[in-house]
Amino acid sequence: MIINETTQKLELDYPCTWCYKVVAYERAGIEIAALEIFSERTYSLNPSNSSKSGKYISMNLELLVHNEDERTYFYEALKAHPHVKMVL
């Protein structure tokens, strides 16, 4: 992974493993979103953090992506899912 200093764009060598940090109100919501979006893909889902108040929980979702379009598509699909509050 290299950041090109002239364009500030991340340059990745595909395929590569990518990790999305998914934030939601509850773990079950993240698990449902992952099952619906990645039903035919192998992925790992691991606990990350919860907010101080306990209102939000985050999990790391890691999987192999084959190109920029696929990586962006998965990001947008997660972000648009009704159980997901935010994706980083």
C-alpha cells in the first residue's frame, strides 16, 4: 500500500485484504448486514469497540477484495444498510 504524494490517492495492489470498521447500535445488526451483503463471500467479523455510553458498537469486517470497484461497492452497500450507522 502506497500513498501517492502528488495526488494523495491510496494505491493498492489487488487482490488484497481490506478491513471495514462497521458501527451500529448492536452487534446483531452488524451480523445481519454482513450476512445479507456477503452471503457468498468469505469474511471475518471481529469485535472492536463500544462507545462510552454503550449506545454504539463497532466491529472489524475483513475480506479479500479484487479491485477498487469491488472495495467501493462493499463500502457503499454497508453504509446504506439499515442496521449500520457508519462505516470507516
